[in-house]
Amino acid sequence: MIQFQLNGTLTEAQVRSGTTLFDFLREKGFFSVKYGSDKGETGADTVLVDGKIMNASLILIHTLEGKYIETVESFSHGQDIHPLQDAFIEEGAIQCGYCTPGMVLAIESLAREKENPTESDVKDVLAGVYCRCTGYVKPVIAATNYLTTKNAK
């Protein structure tokens, strides 16, 4: 049995050998974390672990004792969505939506790590999340708009 924070809630998990964080999240009903591959190649399974982007399919659950895990579900509260999610909607950066949670988490991680990230920083962090629909132009614009607004405050 291990304990960690999941989206701000103390969570206990019965550890089974070989169980990944992805498998655990799916069992618990967290569907924003998408399956892309067992090798973490697509970034669709992106989560934040202690604020850093990681691939849930590559993390064994037993390694998370005392960690703080975030999925995109932690970003909205009832009808209120996170300003970054709103920026994606306003820019039309969501198409099929499969990669969007991973992109949102990657950009938020960047925003937390770097005071004034550049467009180049945005492109670098989004390179870890594979997207077939958007061509990355609108997500980069949405992220840049969000970061500019956030840093202006």
C-alpha cells in the first residue's frame, strides 16, 4: 500500500507488481490520460509528477510514494475551466482532443518552471506531445497568449 496526492486528494493505492500509473488512473476513472503507446512515444499519457511532465504509461505505481500527481481533471472546478484550457478553446486549438490534455499539462509545467517562456520554449515542450490534427500552430498561439496574459499579471 502506498500513499500519494492525486489532484490534491490523498490517495492510497494497493500496489500490484507491474501496475503503471496509467493503468491505475484508468481503473479510477481518469480518462484525460490517453493511451498512445507502452513506450511513452506520443505524450498522450502525460501527467505532472511533482510539477514535472512524465508519461503515465512509463511510471510504475509503486515508485510514487509521497509524490504529487496531477491530471488535467485538476484544472477545472465545476463549470470553471483553467485559463489555459480557455485559451485553447478561444484559439480553436482543440480538434479531436486526444492530445489536448497532454499539451495543457506540458504548457502548465513550462509556465511553472520558467518565468517568461518564449515561443521557442512552447514549441520545445509541445514536441513531446504528438498531434495529428492541429499542426501545432493553434496550440502554440493559445499557449503563447496564455503565457503572455499570465506573465502580465
